Amino acid sequence: MTGKFLSFEGIDGSGKSTQARLLTEALRAAGHIVCLTREPGGSPGAEEIRRMVLEGDPDKWSAETELLLFNAARRDHLEKTIRPALARGEIVITDRFADSSRMYQGLTRGDLRAKVDALHALMIGVEPDLTFLIDIDAAVGLSRAVGRAGKEQRFEDMGLALQQKARAGFLALAREYPLRFRVIDGARAPDVVANDVLAVALEHLSRR
Ligand code: ADP
Ligand code: TYD
């Protein structure tokens, strides 16, 4: 794989999608070819799985089934979108990747971290070169996320206590993988956050 693989992580409403888009625009303006993608989803098959996972009755899947569905989606995303783009030498920017499974299926929506890691090793086996954790107060993230209407509500009624656990869980992942994680303070205006993100990304890209 010759391109660069960047991911954004954080709790719902942290500003990940906004920052992934702003970084994509800034890098394209600087002349880079960027593949902007997301999970769950990012390929036609994975987008089908996304609808199965994120819409409908909150109790329709167990944590174990969800873990398998997220991995099925990730495998398709990797085969159809991520690996081909990296092979073309592009910068891949994904809004969520395997750290979201470590966090949600591993810690808040399930207690399956050992299974998350085993499945990842077996079926995915790839980590981003660089992961931005957009860190935000749990209550702020929740109020931003609740402000968005839509059909994808299965996961968005988690409540403040779980959002706080998720924030702490992501910060713990950043300590677990210090070489690839960068924690960014998301409690500032979007363009201020974006400037920080771009500086880190450019420094990383200049290392190639
Ligand atoms: P995520 O992808 O992490 O769920 P989004 O980027 O979709 O978050 O942002 C959630 C909501 O918060 C959106 O309405 C977005 O416009 C708003 N938002 C994003 N970043 C900021 C920020 N830095 N300050 C205030 N509001 C923001
Ligand atoms: P996303 O669309 O990123 O939601 P948001 O923009 O609100 O952050 O992700 C949808 C939900 O899917 C989110 O609550 C996190 C969850 N998720 C997992 O539980 N495991 C995973 O592996 C992934 C990729 C996402």
C-alpha cells in the first residue's frame, strides 16, 4: 500500500465528519488526491450493511451480531474502496474505522474487546497511519448529535453516562496506540480545529 491512510474517531457529535470534510478540502486544494469515505459504509455493499445496522429497533441485533456486521462492512470497505485507493497512491480519509468497534462493541454497546481484536486480526489486519481523535465534552457532543434528525437513530439515544464512558474509552485508546493517535480539542470553532488537524496531517505526510 503506497498511499496514506487517515482516520477520524470520536463520540457522536464530536465534529468528526465536519473535520474529515474540511481536511479533504484543504488537502485537495494543496494538490493531493483524496478518497473521503466513512464507516459503517464507504462501498456499496457496506452501505447496505449500514442501513441494516443503524436503522430500526434498537434491540434487533445482539452486540455479537453487530460486531460481525461491522466487520463484514469493514472487510467490503477495505476490499472495494480503501485498498484500491491506497494502491493508486491516494490519501484515504475515513470517518471512523476499527477503533469505533474497539470502543462501541468493545466497551459501551458490548463488552467484547477480546473478540473485537481477534476478529480484526483475522479479517482486517490493517490500521490507519494516523488517527485523529476529535475530543469533546460528552454533553456537548450529545446535544450536537441530538440536533440532527434522521432515520439512523438506533445508536443515538445512548444518554449522557454512556457518552461519557465513550469519551473516556476513546482517550484510553489514544493512550494504547500513542504512535498513530493525535488527540485534537474539538471544543473550538470548526476552522480553528481544522487548522490544527491540517498542520498535523501535513507534518505526517511530509515524512513519506
Ligand atoms: P460527528 O460526525 O462527529 O457526529 P459532525 O461533524 O456531524 O459530528 O457534527 C455534528 C454537529 O455539530 C453538526 O451539526 C455540525 O455542524 C456541528 N459542529 C461540528 N463541528 C463543530 C464545532 N467545532 N463547533 C460547533 N458545532 C460544530
Ligand atoms: P456515524 O455515522 O459515524 O455516527 P455519528 O456521525 O453520529 O458519529 O456512526 C454511526 C454509529 O455507528 C455510531 O454511533 C458509532 C457506531 N459504530 C459502531 O458501533 N461500531 C463501529 O465499528 C462503527 C464503524 C460505528
